[in-house]
Amino acid sequence: MSPLLRRANAKKKPGERVVTLIGKPGCHLCDDARTVIEQVCIDTGASWEEKDITQDEALHRAYWEQIPVVLVDGEQHTFWRVDAGRLRRALGAA
């Protein structure tokens, strides 16, 4: 991420941030990630969305070995396991 974009994102309030969960149906790690993301977003006011790699070939090619993948404002934050504290800090809420 460029320094300018990083600075712009750092100035955003948690409620202006978007968390994206990239996963697939039947993935137990995705279920775990969803639970953490939902709670952190409720607590911080951030919005979140979910994308299914089985419905998007580009996402499948990019992330199939890493799911679940979590993006914050379109930039990869983590994969496989989601740490609630780290996600809160990324959202500027910790």
C-alpha cells in the first residue's frame, strides 16, 4: 500500500471502514472468521461484506489457498485466522 493511501485510511473513522471476508460455503475457518468480523464490526461501527470465491473466478485464482481472507478497505489484512484485537487496531478502534 502506498504511504499516501495508508495515511488516508488512517484518517478514516471506524464507521467509514469496510471489512471484506473472502471465503466459500462449508469452510469452518470462514465461519470462525465471520463470527469475529461480525462482532468487531458491531463494536466499531465498521461495515462488512462477504464474497464467495466459488462465484468469482478472479477471487478464486487470487485467494483459493488462503481463505478465509480479510480485506480492510480493499487491502489484504490477514488470512486463515482473524485476531479481533488486530482487526480493531486496523480499523482504528483499539
